[in-house]
Amino acid sequence: MPTLSIAERNDPIIRVRGLVTRFGSQTIHDGLDLDVMRGEVLGVVGGSGSGKTVLLRTIIGLDKPAAGSVEVLGHDVLDMPDTERQVLEKRCGVLFQDGALFSSMTVAENIEFALRENLDMPQELMEAIAALKIGLVGLPEDAAEKLPAQLSGGMRKRAALARALALDPEILFLDEPTSGLDPIAADGFDTLIEDLHGSLGLTVFMVTHDLDTLFTICDRIAVLVDKIVHVGTPEQLLRDAHPWIRAYLRGPRGRAAQEVGRQQRSLLGQPLLDGAL
């Protein structure tokens, strides 16, 4: 991963302040504050209905909150002209739940769509970039001409990731990237995200429920509880006294995931988790 200075590592690339989100009479977020630091992998978790995907959609400008402010790369997402928004969108890549690929387009055409909509370049160059992205996410060359329905679940996720990376974004937003995958495919996708994060210098904002992912590749975790957020490293949150956080991270599955994280970090030469085990 490209070396970041101390100032860059402490620089919030995403800044959310006083966020209030409502749907009718139901309040989802109430005064939520969150900073996402440049170059980190942030895992976002919470119970059903806690607003994880809503938070992601609000940050990328798809949902409008009742109150609060959202800044991404120094831009006010909630109040910007369309021309400025288009420039910002090119610097962000999004992998939605289930991939959200265009079903009538091949994998290559899905990737080329992002290029065609945002850049002026010849078809030959778009095809070359699509091939590069397909290889980058670990898909075989012949996946380029296949339709999403012809791919396995794991391959569709990788194809959607290739499309999210088409414009070489600085920030990668992932919404439940390992949902629906078998354990082996999920582990492979985690490894892919970790490799891309390191090699491309990405900042990753990842909504997930996968405990193995949290303890293996996330630098920090943001837990949505009580309509606000608790944020810290895995080690810090293992010491959090909130009942939901304790049950989630220190229950039987959480303890098993910690051990997986220890093993993976040991293999990668990373600092070991100092948690509840």
C-alpha cells in the first residue's frame, strides 16, 4: 500500500456530523457522528433495522437525511451542484448488495458502461480496461463475455467489484460483499479486498455482518446501536460494555472469528488481536 503520512492517516476522508435519518415516524439515526480515515478499512455492523445500508446510501448521496452534514473528500454531499457531484462520483466505487449488475449486459459491457458514461475514450481502450479489471479481481478471461446469470454467486460479486473499480476510485463502498457466499468463497473475497486495499491504496467503507471479515481485514469497526455509532479498533470494541456489542463480538461466533483473525493476521505478519480470548 502507498505510504501515508501521519497527517494523511489522521485525515477524515469521510465526515458525518449530527446525522438524523427518518422514515415517516421512525427515526433510524439520531445525531450520528462518524469519521472514516484515509486508507483504512472500516467495517460497519449493526442489528436488523439499524440503518447500515441507509448510512452508506446517505454518504454516497442516494438518500437525503432529515438533518446533519456529510462530507466526502472535502465536498458537501448534501448540497453540491450536479457538475461537482459528477466529479465526486468518479472518485468513488460502489458494490451494491447482490452486485446489481445489468442482467442483459456481459461482464465486460457492465464495466465498459461506467467508462462510457463518465469518460470519452475509444471502444478499444474501454475493452482493454475491462479486461484489466476482470483480471484484477481474479476472474478468468472468458468471464468477460458471460452474462451475470451465467456466473456463480462469487463470480458475480467479483464482476460487480470490477465494475466498481472501473474508474480507479479512491474510496470503495461495499454493501454486504460476502452475503450469500459459501465460507470458502467468502474467505477468497476477503483476501481479494485486502489485496486490492493494499495495492491500490483504497479507503474501504464496508457494510457487513461477517464476523470473520471484521476480525481479519478491518482496521476499525463502526457499530450502529441506539441510533448512534460506537467506533473503534476490534480490540477496543471487544472491551465495549454495550450489551449488543458484547453479545455480537464476544459470543461463540465472535470468539471463533477472533481466532480466525489471529491466524490470518499471523500469516500476514500483522499485529495480533488482543481481545476476549
